[in-house]
Amino acid sequence: MIGLAAGGAAMYQAMSALGFAQGTQVNGELPLGEAPRGASVLILGAGLAGMTAAYELRRAGYAVQVLEYNDRPGGRNWSLRGGDRYTELGGATQECRFDPGLYLNPGPWRIPYHHSNLLAYCKRLGVRLEPFIQINYNSYLHSLEAFGGRPQRYRCIDADYRGLVSELLAKAVNQQALDAPLSHEDREKLLESLRDTGALDAAYRYVQGNVSSDVRGYAKDPGGGLSGKPVPSQPIEAHQLLESGLWQTLGSAYDQQYLFQTTLFQPVGGMGRIGEAFGRALEGLIRYQARVTRIHQDARGVTAYYEDLHRPGTTLQARADWCLCTIPLSVLHQIPMNVGRPMAEAIAAVPYAPAVKIGLQFKRRFWEQDEAIYGGTTYTDQAIFSISYPCCDYFSDGKGVVLGAYTFGEPALELTAMSPAQRVREAVRQGALIHPQYPEEFDNGIAVAWNRVPFIMGCYGMWSDAVRKRHYDNLCRIDGRIALAGEHASYLSAWQEGAITSALDAITRLARRAHAEADA
Amino acid sequence: MKARLLSLLTLTLTLAVVLTAWSQSAAQSTGTAAQRDEIPDDAQLAHASGGVIYRHICQACHMADAEGAVGAGHIPALAADARLASAQYMAAIVVNGRGDMPAFGPRPDYTGLQAMNHVTLSDAQIAAVINFVRSHFGNHYRDRITPAEVKAVQLRTASNADDEDLSLMAGK
């Protein structure tokens, strides 16, 4: 029933929820049927949405062609590696000078375990995955003001914050100060839970000792023999902890949201491996360096007019019965396309967010060697916002690449407004306030500011609930022979799973129309 | 959420301080202070010149020479732009956004990551940067827009900001 009423992706999601489809291939479940004889689909954009659609539609027997602006498959699924050249809007060209095997993922970089469609395509396409470390309890939380600017270990702030809250709540319970309707037994259980989860001592206090150090770490770790006696660490005093503001990273629940819960994955060798694998699977179907300039539908099909960037000024045409357009709305709203007002207004209603990522190559992996940080992220209140350490090749000699900035909003605009070299310098300067090894060990860097990425001019489509309420369904509904897909046509803004599920949903509906037309 | 917003405020505030220090040191070391205004701290930011705001915010997309850029799509040039004849028109676009260009007026409907990504400029900042652009980059408009007039654009939008008007706010 669900399969009939909703799209294939919806059916798959429903099946996942019921536990039927977990861990199985998605694609077998997609009710596209067999293509009507001679039916064709033109796909605009060879990102994950476009290539998912091409892959599935070809399997169902449709004649498929794909137009892509870039000279590579993947779109935002992209890794920069040594030898790559990247020219941003405004003309600045950077050459990536990373050592072999090292990379920056300018766009997506992690895959939650519940993004089952994307994971299924990785499996199907032979893209090897490895764990991505989201939370590292030994990474830092840093503020220029707090603790004299000295970074604090994540585990200390996390443990001390929970300890403080648990102690205060236990006190309130013991003083009968809670006006919650709790029985005596409830209160006993609550106290027990607070002692356990807050690392409180027998008297419900969060104090220096082995109990709290078992969570926040010791001043001297336990070891063996006569020298092995542990020295417990001293929790941070309550006022200092609160004033530091470092709990904001915990309070924002960023690390603990569903999307970031363990286990997450990354492709071995860079996120771009997925786009590259799709591109190989679709060999011959994708026309690269094709800049779409106009999209026109009539009673029988859809024509895309495009410029061959190898021969600037030329206008070529591609035509099919149906069109799946995955061009980002930031670009699409500038392309003439004869769709109705509801879809046109929806296309123009979604601004694109700024974001900047900066990859820094260092001469050695000092974060591992000096600071025992293996993967994960340090957060700071500086413009760079965060520093993320590589989640692979631990303990290796030689160089390593750190994500030296991943930042949003105003700081991202500020960094974007600089030249690439300035951005890299700024990331090194700010990072050095957390890792003093930076200046000595810095080798080279590369900066991607999404507002200046030529194929999209922004990072992802920014929806609000109000804008979504008015425009989202109109964006997703098929207009004549044209359907849209991409993360912008999903409730998973900026996520690859959003792009893939939107494509599966859209082509399921397109196929139904194709069948209805063929049967008529 | 509150924590996230607080943290953002701190972030923005600190950023201003950090960049001030940085641009000062950069200016000292290279002697090119004129190329890059210092970013003022939070208190000063409210009175930052239009040039400072342009170079640190608008320039991210519209480029240092206000010539915009062309890729798969294009970022509009603001240099020698006849459409800037109306400061009100420009204010409406800066406040409300247009197409992929985000709004720089208040957008309380943004939450979570969107709130983090949204940049709000004050009426005074918007007026200052409009006056700057309209008198630089080959634009020679003599009239100036005031913060109060920007506010009026804002209020006009807000008073109709039921969902009927959202399309207008974001429309082409």
C-alpha cells in the first residue's frame, strides 16, 4: 500500500522503519517497473542525485543522458588531492600540494549509519568505508577568553558539566525541593541514576577522586607495579566552568544529535570516491563541461540548451521525453525554464548558505604524537570554528592533513572575502592558539569557500519551516515533464542522503507518469 | 538553542576582535593598510563604514572590484550598475535577499543550522553599505539612504510577513 501511495524512497524508508530492508540493497525495492518502449530521460547534473537517477533509470531500461557543468562526476561529493588544481569564482587558482594519499573533502565528509541508501550505493559500487570519528573525548574545547586561552579537553568539560548538574539536582531531590510528583522510591532511583551518570561520590558530591577521574581522566593515569598508583584530577570549579562558556558546544548538542551519533563512516581515500565510482559506473552517459543555459518543455518532451565549455559560445541541445533537473537552485533560478509559477517561485525562494573549509598539511602528525588526539574535532570560538583530525592512517610517519577550518555564517563570509592564501594564513594563525606546533610544522594548505565555488555559488539550500511550508511541495511536484531533485528537494538539507532519496522519490513519480502516458 | 545562539554571539564578537588584531598586524607587516580595512570590534561594528562592511561581507560574493563573477550561474556585478539608481530597491534586496542571495535583515524563522548561517546586519550597517556601493565602483549616485529608510523597508516586509509574503521576500 505504501509503495503505491508514495514514492519508492518513501517505501524504502517505511520498510527500513519496519525493519525489513535494513542492510539490504535499496535498489531491488524501487518500483520503477520496466521502461516503456523507447522512453528517455534527460538528467541535468552529475552529482549524487543525478547519478543515482541515471543509474536506476538505465537499469529500468530508459535511455539516459546526463549533462554536467564540471569536468568530473560528483558535484559537491568531491575530494581535493595532490596535483589537483582548483579555480574559484574571481579567478584565484590553487594547486593542491598534499602528499599522496592525503586529501581535503571540501563538501560532505561523513556518513551517518542511518543514511542507508547512500551506504547501500557505496556497497554496490565497491566504495570502501572506514569509521569516521565524530566525538573525540581527548580533543579540545577552546575559547580565547576562558582559562587564559588554554584549550580544555572535551572529556573534562563534558564530565564536569554533567557532574555539576547531577550534584545540584541530587541536592534538590534530597532537600525535597523538587515539586515533581515523585514517590519515595522514584526519588531513590533518581538519586542512584544521578550518582551513576554524574560520577558523584557516595554523598552525591562531584569532587576530586577516582570516581570523577574515571570519567574526566586522571592527573596521572593508573599503571602497574609500585609506580602505578593513579593520581585523580581536579574538577573545574563550578563558577569557572559556567563562565567559560565551553559547555556551549555540549549544550548545542551538536555532537549528540541523531545525525552525528556513532557509528559514522567515510570512504577510504576521500568522499570523492563515491562520485568517482558512480562516474565509472555511468561511463559514456555523462557529458562533462556542459553549461545549461535554457530548459524548455513542450507537449512531447524536454530540451536543454547548453554551452560546450570546450568551445565557448557554442549552443548545443539535448532532448528526451522527461527531465530530471538536479541543478542547484542557486544556479537554476537564473536559467530560463518554462515551468508554472508555483515551481518557479519555489526555485527562487531558497537562498544558499556560506561555508568555508580549509585543509592544512603538516610535516608530522603532531596531534597524535604530542597530544594523543586520534580523529575527531576540536571546537573554538574563533572564526575557523573547528579543527578536525584525520580519521585514518593513525600512527603513520610522514605528513598529515588536518581540516583546519570548517565554518559557517558571518565568519565564513569574512574568510570568503579574503584571497585563498590569506584564508590559509588565517587558519594557521588561529589554529596556533590551540596547537603551538602549527607554525613550525605547517607545510601547505588549500581553502574552499563555497560562495565562490563556480558550479553552485553557495553550500546548500537554506530552508526555514515557513518557506518550506509554502514552497517545498511545489518544488518537488512534477511540472509537466520536469522534476527536480537534490539535497534542496529534501528534508535532509546539505546531506548526500537527502540528494539520493530525493532522486529516488522523483524518478519513481516520473516513471509512473511515463507508464501512464504509454498506457494512454 | 539558546546555547547555540549565545555561542554564536560570542563567536561573532570574538571574530571581530581577532580580525582586528590580525588585520592590524597584517597591515603593519605589509604596510598595505589601505587594501584592507580593520575589522572593528562589536561596539564599533555598529558604526563601521560602508567600505568595511563591503570588504568583509559583500565582497565574499560580489568580489573586491564589485564585478561579480560567472560560473555555472553568475553573481551580479554592482559596478556601474544602473539598477542601483533606486536605493530603496537595493535596500529591499539586501534586507530580504533575492534568489540564492540570502537576506541580511532579521529572519526569526531560521532555526538551528540556518540561524547559525544567517547573517543579520543592522539598519545602520545596511544603509552604510548601500551608500558606499552607490558611490564607489563607478557608481555616482548622490542621494543617500538613511537607517530609518532601511527600517521602513524592513517594517513593510515584516508587516506583511505572513506566508503570503514569503515568496515576495525571496522572489525574483
